[in-house]
Amino acid sequence: MHENTLHIDGHATAVLIGKGLTARLEDIDNARLVCLVDENVYVHHAEKLRGRQCILIPPGEKHKSLGFAEEIMRKMIAAEADRSSFLVGIGGGLVTDLAGFVASTFMRGLPFGFISTTLLGQVDASIGGKNGVNLDGFKNMIGVIRQPEFVWCDLSLLESLHQREMVSGFAEVIKYGAIRDAGLFGYLEKNHAKVLSRDPAALEKIVADSAGIKIGIVSEDVREQGERKLLNFGHTLGHAIEKLTGMLHGEAIAIGMVLAARMSENLGYLETGEAGRLQSLIAAAGLPVQTEIGKGELFDTLLKDKKRSGSAIHFILLKGIGEAFIYNMQLDSLRTAINDLY
């Protein structure tokens, strides 16, 4: 088992990576515990949650909304949850985002923790304290930054994860290698098949490495004023693609990374051929590398991105594999850069 700790403003979040971690729920007073659980996770792992107060969360981004958060809070009131309650989100990024948002706002804030059950959640969504809901299809437009008490990345729960979701989560692992760790990127080039076939040692390595990178970045910049923006590599374009196509998050981010790398080459920051190397790994993992969305539609959607500031948008580009930087791109320049991609 790997253990790490995210220290933010005097608060410590324990991040554990290993098998069988869900059993640690026994250490929480059952009278205080309320679990928000992904419906599919509950179907496969109900025996691990027997005797717990569980509120089930249906799949689908449409449930990541203010209205559905209100429904959860009403169920918590019916269950007589109070300020002594402890909320645990058990599922992927949708569930942990919702759980963190509900816990941060219900009765002005309850303690909470996460049991992450997807690869995407374990390497990215559950770590860092961002908790929020979507608004009119735009990702995470309403939310707070508040840290959980713990994040348990239970690798045994990945055994029941659908392969498409597994591949989608792998996109975020590729992102970490692309922005910060060339060694991890090289490992993925050689071992992506082992990871995606759920080899235990390979899984533990890539989850631990990815979580460690995110913990390091977030601990230096919790409010996303500087270095934390690097985690958005591929996401500015990817979120627009996700909204317009309904693709899984990682699938859209994969295309966003390819486009951002090609943009880095076109602008002269990335050595010729490196974007192709990134694209080759993404394709080898079974992720998409291109979109049929028109450049005008893509640009218009980007204008509503929450990373926009006035006439500019914070864009993440590459200088090399393992080296990303923040590029404050004027919208006129962004339009030209997108045109050059088509």
C-alpha cells in the first residue's frame, strides 16, 4: 500500500492507494456515517456496504447539478443527518464531486471523505479539494474548494470497472506524464497494455505516481493561481469537446491533449515530432485522437470556459514531454491557432 498526505492550510488529507481499503469504513462510527454511492458500484459491492446508510447516485452527468444536489440534501434530512454526520462519497469523479459539494454546503459544512472507484477518480478527480456541479452543460461552474479527511484509492474496486471507463481514466495518467514526468510517460509507452489489462503492480505504480504528481502541484497552489493550472493540459479544448459530443471525460481530454500538443508545435514551443509521440500513445491506449466538430463551433464553446479572463484564456502548452507551461492566449490568437489545426 502507498500512503501520501496532502497538506493544505494546516489540514492534512490522507491519500491511501491499495487493495481492500473500503473495509476501513469499520473505523467510522456507523451512527454518524452517510454514504453517497454510485448505483453501479453498489450493485457490484453491496456486501462491503451492508448496514450502512446509503444514498444511491445514478450514473450520468445530468445528475451533477444543483437540482440533484438538493435532492441528496433532502434525503439526508430524511435520514436525520446533522452536524455530527460524516459523509463518504463512493464512486467516480461525478460522485466524489457531488459528495464534496454537498458536504461543504449542507448545514454549512460536514466532514467528508472519498472512496474512489474509477481510475479517473483515483488519479485525478478525488484529489485536490475541488467540489462542484455543472451548469447548463458547462463543467464545474458552481463549486467550492474544500479538502476531504481522506481519499482511499481502493484498487480492488477497479476490477468491476467497465473497460471503456478504464481507458478513459488512462487519459489523465498520460496527462501527468506529458506535463510533469517524462519517466512516467516512457513507462506508459512501454506498459500501457499491462495497465489497461489491470496488472496489479502496474496499476499501483501509475496510480501512486499520478496521485503524487497531483498532490505535489496542489500543495503548492490550492486556489489555481499558478502551477495548478498545468493540470488543465488538454482540458480547455477537451471540456468543449465533451460538452458538444457527450464523450466520456477522458476521451474528450485525449483529443484536447492532441490538439494542444499540435498547437504547441505550430507555435514553435514543442519540437517537431513530439506531438506525434503523444498522439501515438493516446491511440495505442484506444483513445480517440480527432474530432469532427467544426472550428467555429469549438471556438464559440471555448468562449464560455471558466478559465477565460476577459479577452484572454489560460492555455496549457508543452515545451517537451514532461514540461508544460501556462500560455495566456488572446482570443484572437486562439481563433487563429484553432484554424491552423484544421
